[in-house]
Amino acid sequence: MKADFLNKNVNEGFSGGERKRNEILKLAVLGADLAILDEIDSGLDVDALRDVAAAVNGLFTPKNSVLMITHYARLLNIIKPTCIHVMEDGKILRTGDSPIAKLTEDEGYQAISAV
């Protein structure tokens, strides 16, 4: 983060990627035990996605947890989750690991619902 960002109002003049980077920076500084990240991949270009994902990976310690909500498996190619829950209409349809996310992205929720 550039030093001149310290003197700006929160997210003033930031692009989508800069906003996400700023949010992850705040999380790192706060050292939260639990972080809930809702669609952190939304509106990010490829480079910003990699930067944000690398920063999220840097947040993981044995003493904290991250709940990440996403609609796209592409983020899971960079951030390796320990557990995935596939939800539809507020209900968990299935719990597992990365193959569940790929199946859902490739074939849709009906592939998960039918199992």
C-alpha cells in the first residue's frame, strides 16, 4: 500500500482492487480471530485477484479462521480452503473439499442437489 493512502478518506478514489487490498490490509492489522470475507473476488481483474488471494493466504495462522463466501471456484485455485460448503436458498447442500466446488461450477447446483 502506498504511504499517501494513509491520508485519504476510507476507500476514496480507490479502484475495486485497491478497495479489496485495503480491506485485507485492515484485517491483517486487526489480527482478527475470525474474518468473514463476502465475495472478495467480485469486480477484481486477474492481477488484483492474485494479490488479494495472496494477502488472504498470508492471514492464515493456526489460531484464526476465515469464512469466505464466493460464487466462483477460480478463487479456490489460489486460496486452498480446508472445507467447502455449497449452499442454495440458505441451506447447506453438501460439504467437502475442492472437487465439490469444481463440480458445482462445471455442472451447476443440480449436480449437488441430485447427490
